[in-house]
Amino acid sequence: MHAGEYTSRMSVEPREIDLLITGAAELATAEGDGLHAGERMSEISVRAGVGIAVHAGEIVAVAEDAELERKFRASECLHARGGTIIPGFVDAHTHPVFAGTREEEFELRTAGSSYLEISEKGGGILSTVRGVRESSHEVLVAHLMMRLDRFLDGGTTTVEAKSGYGLTPDDEIKSLEVIAEAARLHPVEIVPTFLGAHDYPAEFRDKPSAYVDLLVEEMLPRVAEGKLAEYCDIFTESHVFGIEDSRRILTRAKELGFQLRLHADQLSPLGGAELAAELGAHSADHLEFISDAGIDALAEAGVVPVLCPLVPLYLRIEQEAPGRRMIDRGLAPAISTDFNPGSCYVQSMPEVMTWSALRLSMNAAECLTAATLNAAASVGRAKRVGTLEAGKRADIVVLDQPSHRFLCYEFGRNAVSAVVANGKIVRDRLGSKA
């Protein structure tokens, strides 16, 4: 054997890797590590007969099946059986730390009660606060782990998770410690957010300024000292934290090193979007009542609008976020479930995509970008997750559908066949082979 022939044979020896995914009709993904805005939200890569090679938790190659099978030898193989491969979903707005549910409020709304009417009678957020305060750390962790399992079942591999149902220093710390423990135990990546400014607790209803003082002077510094949250969020609305209190709380949070998020213009055109732009927030969420000035402010500041399109349905209000107008004005919306026990008990990102298509006039590619890359950017993870590209974390979903368009088209059935989180197969209806 000549030396050149020997070298040639050595060069084509397959590389040993952890996982190979092949057999898809289509692989669909946005590309890049930053926001896709306006027309660019529709510019996704759609390729037939393409698979993914995974090793040590990362994507090492995205290429045609024949090329992957020639270059790699995998410990495990997944055959997509003619389905579609997409990135794992990123749910950029959730409230998953709670005990007890609020189905009775759902029936009150179907009978005509409004969100504010239920809240004024002691329901709403404050009813969940009682459950969190009365529950142990261990009980809350068990509940959260179960909910994270359900996120995975639907293809969600990254979740932004808020506190906000404790509303005392100790109970908010407890909630964030629950999030931290679940993040260590569960394959879903969790982005922790402090939402002590979710509502005024019952004991501060007659002295709201004292609760703002507590947030600014004690709660925020304690959370920062414990490094328990990356973000600080606030419910900026006329019946809770108005513009000036929101500005004070968020300014202090920014001084302490938190990134900012806002529940903004959900129930009224208060100007929360403009405040988010003024303070350089990563996201402004909900935005059903955003003004044209608010849209312009978000666009100029590069703030991500995180839309929660199932919430108006749950609350039985007609006003919906102007998703189509935002995209046409050059913004980069993300979409989310807003999973919580009161106003949206839903964990399925595909259902959010369908509703975004039907009610916000977004096409399938825009919905996919909003549920993956733009959502990842809104939580500071776009360099790691949200697309299927070499070097990204291997968060991958295989669907039993022939194209990404079926995600919006087919409603009410879980089409997820397999989920890979951080390079590990964590859900598998396909039957992986070693």
C-alpha cells in the first residue's frame, strides 16, 4: 500500500459521535445568533433530506443524510420517518412556580366576570399567592418538575420562569430557589426572572408605596446578592404598578445588574412599551393595547415584543396584540404561552403558533422564528439556542409532520415524535437505535 493511499483511507475514517438524526422530509430553522425582524422573520432555511450530527451536547454538523452517514459513526441514531426537524421551542414568558389551580375563575369568566372583577374580589394572582406561601420548597419543586416534563412533551427545551406568587422577601426567594433546584435537576434550560412586582399583596393593599419601598430596598438587593435571577420583570398596569413606580423599581434593578422585562400595555394603553424602550429592556410582553408611539419606541430601542396570543382568548377580551403590524413596522416579535394558573393554563408552543397564525396574521415561517430564535434572543440565549447550526446547543425536535407549515395548520394534537435536549434524547416515540 502506498503512503498516499494509506493517508487517504485514514482521512475518511468516520468520526465517533453521540447521536445522528436522519430520515427527515424537511429540516426547518432560522439561522444566526441574533434577532430576525420584519421581512427577515420569513427567511428560514428549509432543506429536504438533511439531518444532524450531535456530540457532547452540541450540533457538530447539519448536512445531507448520505454525507452524515459517511462522516460519522454514532452511539445512537434517530430516524425521523419522513417527519420534520426543527429547533427546540423557547418559551419566553411563563409563571410555572405555583401550587393549586384556578379553574373556578375560568368558569367565572365564561359567565361574564372580568379579570379585574375577579381580582378585586380576592381572586386572581392573590389566590395563587396563598398557595405558594403555604407550600414547602419540596412541594413546589415537585410541581415544577412535573410542569417541565410537560414542556418537554410539547417540544419546549428552554423556558423563562418567573417568581411572583410569593410577594414577601422570603417567599420570593423560596420561589427562585425552587427554580434554581429544578434547573439543576431537569433537562429543560431555565432562565430565572424575579417578578416580585407582580401585584400588591393583601397586607400592602392600603399602603402600596411601602411595598414598592420593600421591593427596592430589600427584595431586589437580596435576589441580586444570591444571584437567583437574571431578569427583573414587573406588571406595569394602572391597577398595580404605574409608570413612575415601575420606573423606580426597574431603575434600581438595572443598577443591581438585572436585565429587564415588562408586562406592558396588556389591559390598557398605559405607556409600558415606551418605558421598556426608555430603560433598554430586553422585552416588553403582552402589548394588546400598545400605541403606535409604543411600537415605534420598541423598534428604535430594539426591544423584543413577546406576544402571548392565547391570553386574550382565556380572558375573553377582543383586543389582541398587533403582531402583523409590528412585523410590518420592522419589529422582531417572539411568541410565548404565558403559562400560568389563572389567565393561560397552556404549555403548548404549537398551539400558540396556530393562534398566532389565525389571529395575528403571521405565516408559518414567522411563527417558527418567533417561537425559537427571537424568543431565544429575548432571554439572552440566541448565541446558544434557537436554531439548528453547528456550534449551537443540541436542542432538537422531530415532528411526525411532513413540513414546518403543519405546526400552524394542525391544531390540538401533539405532533412531537422526539425531543433532544442538550444532546440527550429525552422524549422518543421513534425508537432510537444504539
